[in-house]
Amino acid sequence: MRDARGDIRQLPGLRLWLSGGWLLLLVLAAIFAPMLSPHDPLEQDLFAARLPPFWEQGADPAYLLGTDSLGRDLLSRMLYGARLALTVALVAGTLTCLVGATLGLIAGYYRGWADLVISRLVDIWMAFPPVLFAILLIAVLGTGLTSIIIAIVVIDWTRFSRVVRAEAMSQGAMDYVASAQVAGRSRLGIALAEILPNVLPTIVALLTLEMGIAVIVEAILSFVNLSISTDEPTWGGMIAEGRTSIYQAWWVLVFPLFALFLTVLSFSQLGEGLKEYFDPVLR
Amino acid sequence: MSYLSIQDLSVRLRNGLPLLRKVSLDVKAGEVRALVGESGAGKSMIGKAVLGILPRAVRLTGGKILLDGEDLLALPPKTRRQRIGAKAALIPQDPLTALNPSRRIGPQITDRLVDILGWKRPEAEARALELLEEVHIQSPGRVMKSYPHELSGGMRQRILIASAFAAEPKLIIADEPTTALDVTVQKQILKLIREMQERHQTALLFVTHDLGVVSKISQSLSVLYAGKVIEDTDVRAFFDAPRHAYSKALLAATPKYTDPDGSLMPVPDNIIAAVEREVAAFDAQMNE
């Protein structure tokens, strides 16, 4: 009498492989940046300024992706920039997720006054324009990695709260929660053992999405020069520099932009793929 | 001696609208009592009040619920939860939402044994296997390791029945357990519940709107209208000669296989009006 539904198994899919592949590559690049970089990312060489990437005429094979207007090697700068991008993505993404998901679960399952307080807070929070809010926060906290991470957590926890709350509410109305209650489970036990596992696929999808957003926020802050010290290579900083010389050297802008684009896309696709993979019903 | 005794139970919405109006009913040990009424009459609400799972928007405003002689509402919440967990169980309406989709079947059955009764895991698992066999599930070992979505609706309802009987409760509340299933499965499930109830000598409060089911499964019944018990009788007397005009009309409204050409008989408007007046008079009397 076993249902045929149980025998259907799907492969994780191309999407998961491609996005996971790019991110893995990026992680390796970040870890081994000092070994992989052909040049010091800070070393300037004004005689080698604005060299084009290797397939263009006048390229120097020593500078694979060319150089910027100060003669710094783009490839090396991007490899080092990946370090910051990934650190922010992982740390800020995870912290945001923890804070937001916990509050969302409390609001969605316990309801009552806790829900009232958290939901109103979320409403007020979301009325702030996020980028301005971030700039304001950095202005107060000062620049630096910790400030960026704090700013992202403070701005973006609402995203998790909203979604997790809605999901926890709909799960809380299911009969299996009533059954667990009749079976004498405590409220905390139900929240953790019954509701959380069913909200987890959504949380994972949101988490990876948030990592992508964290990368963007960091790039925006670097772009307006509010991230970490200006010497440090960051993708956002490179894009800002590239903007000024876009007519003479398009590559300075395009390569970091492309890396940013691929990374954010990969994070969101990874989330979708993982959600399918984790969800027992979709699986 | 009644195992479950509900006395003057009143439940209201938070805005004051009455949902249950001084409901009293008894379920004797080992007895099957049906609770019938149309949609919105408050049938399920009674079961939920007994099991302590009333929705948030609803408040218990008066009355007593005696389970095995003990007033549940007088107990502190934690003790009450444990008492209910040990002595009563629920067979829910919709088998598709009544099992946690992200947990395997096995632990979902054994949870209560381990948590409330303090059994050891292996013991509880052996018992769960036994129960699954009892509800006629083939290869119970495999089912224990399955996720709910891998099983059909009928299978899931069997599992829920097994799970309800797991801790040997002396009261089971079945909230329209066959409504979400198709007709062929309904019949098997009904038979199974009956069979399990007889074997375990459990008191059963069977909530339904199907009078045909009532005659097959229960010994006594309460008819509910607008949260008020309007008739409380044993099944034979009810089907022979219902006392209340509304009950008569309800019985006449049941389609008959013996008379397939006869048109359906809705409950006449004048009878609805009469019951409504009765309920209103009762409310007026309460408010004095």
C-alpha cells in the first residue's frame, strides 16, 4: 500500500551545481589569495597604468585582467576583494538570520503581545530607506568590518522576521501542532521540534539570499567610500574607481561588477536549489 | 460512571459572541457518543475545549470538564497538559496536515510514550510497530522510517489512529475523522476505529455531521444547534423517534439509499426559526 510518491527522487539539479561551483571557486580564491595573486594588490606602477586585459592589443601578459589608472593589478585586487565580500556575506548573513529568524519564530508561534511588539517594530524598521540607514549607521559607528556587519544585521533582520513569522503562523495552525499539544508537548518544545524543521527550508533559502544582499550592501558602502580603509581592495571600491575611467579603461569597472553579479546570483540560486533539496515535500 | 463529564461548558469568541451555550454531556467509560450538528454548531469546539487546544480567538467562560473524575480546568496548565496527554487523545479531521511533514512517522508515534509516560525509546518503538500492525499496515518497519508525504491519505489516517491509541488513553475524541477521505476509504477507517475502540475499551466522542455514520458506530448521541445541546439520547431511541422537531427534520434530511428518487429534504425554515427562538430565549434567560 506504499504510495508511489515516495519513490520519486530528483537530482539536486544544474542550478545547484553551477551556483555552488562559482561560490566554491570564490571561497578558494579568498583563502588562497596571497598565493594566487600575481602581484601585490596595493602595488602601484604608473608606467603600467590602464593596461587592457590579455586578449586586447597592448596587453602585458603579467597583468592578466589588466590594471587600473594607478597601475594596480586587477586580478590580484579582485582576489583580495573576494575575501572581504565573503567574510561579510557569511558573518553578516548568518547573524542577520539568527536574529531575524528567532524574532520571527517567537512572533509567529507565540503570537499575543510578543507578536504585537515585534511586528510593529518590523513595520517601523522597514519604513527607513535601507541604504541611507546603512550610511547613517556607519557614520555613527565609524568605518570598518565590524561596523559593516552590524549595519547589515540591524537593517536586514526584518526580512527574516516577516517571512519566518508568516510561515510559523501557517505551520502553527496545522493539526499536527494541535496533536503535539494534546500529547503534552511544551510550547517551547513544539516551537523547536515541530515548527522550526518545517520553516527551515525557507530560512535556508532566505539565508543565502541574504548573503547575496550583504555582498551588495558592502559593495554599495565601499562605492560611497564608507566601508573599510580606502587602500584595502574591495569590489565596490574598484567599481567606484572604474566609474571615473570608464571611457579609457572599461575593464576596471566591468570585471569587479561581473564578479559581484555572479556572486549575488549564485547565492540566490543556491538558496532556491537548497530549498528544494531540503524540503521533504518538494523533494 | 462517566469517564468524561462536561458540565455547563460555555465558550465565547473574544468579542463576546457565544459559541457554546452551557453544554453538558457525558461519555461513559467504553461508550461511543456521537456529537452531531450542522457546520458551525460548535461540535469541534467541544472536543477542542476538552483537549485544551481552543483557538486563540476563543475563551472558555464557564463550566467544568471532568476527566476521570478530575476537574481539568482547576488544574495548573502543566499538570493539565500531562493529564490530557496521558488519558485522552485526538483523531484529527485532516490526515494530510495532522502529521508533521518534516519528521519521520516513527518518532511522531513514540513521542507521547517517551515524553509523557517516560518509556524508553526501544520499548516505545516496539509498541509503535505493534500498533501499526494492529491498524493493518503492511511492512510497519518501513512505514516507521517514512515521511508523511510518502504515504497515502488512508495510510496516514491509519497511522493517526494507531498514534491516538498508543498511550492506551481511556478517552479518544475523533473530530470528523472520515470527512477528508474518499468514500471507499471512509468505510474502512470507520470500521477500524470501531474495531480499535472495542478492543481497547476506550470511551469515544465521535464528532460528525453524518447521521449514517452515527447509526453504525455510536450508542448515544448529542444533537447540537448553535452551541446548545438540543437533544441528548441513545441512538436507538433517536432513530426510532427523535424528540426535538429539529432532530426530526435533520433525520428526514438524510438521503436514503432505499429511496434514491425521493428529493432531498432540507430542514424547513419554520423549524430553523423555532430553534433560533429557543436559543434566543435561552440567551435572554442567561443574561438576566
